Amino acid sequence: MLHHEHETLTHKLLHDKMSKLYIFQALLTFVKSLIGIFAPVYIYSLGYSFSYVIFFIIAISFSYLVLIPHTSKIINKI
């Protein structure tokens, strides 16, 4: 009986349109966090100083803060 419930849940997850969207969003968030973790580590491993890596992280965060409201307005107009 447990095996049948698992097949039903898997079937529902794969064939429901909203579930596909949720799975895609979860994977996209996971990939972004991996990049956010490993990009600074890679930059540091190339020999850049720790202060440069911190500056890089601050610059990326600031660009998100500036660009996201503007892109939201553009998307709403389109």
C-alpha cells in the first residue's frame, strides 16, 4: 500500500502544472545559492585578498538591490 501511495504522489508531482513550477523554482534557488557560496571561494582561491572577496559580495548584493525594483517595473509594463 505504501508503494502505491508513493507512485500516486510522484505521478501527481510530475503531471501537475503548478508542481512543475515549484520544482523548477526550488532548483533555481538551489543553484543560485551554490553559486553564491562557491563563487567567492573560487575568487579567494585564485589569490585575491579576503577584502576583495568581501567587496565583490557587497557589489553583487548592491546591484541586486538597485536592479530588482527596476526590472519588476519593466516586467509589469511588458
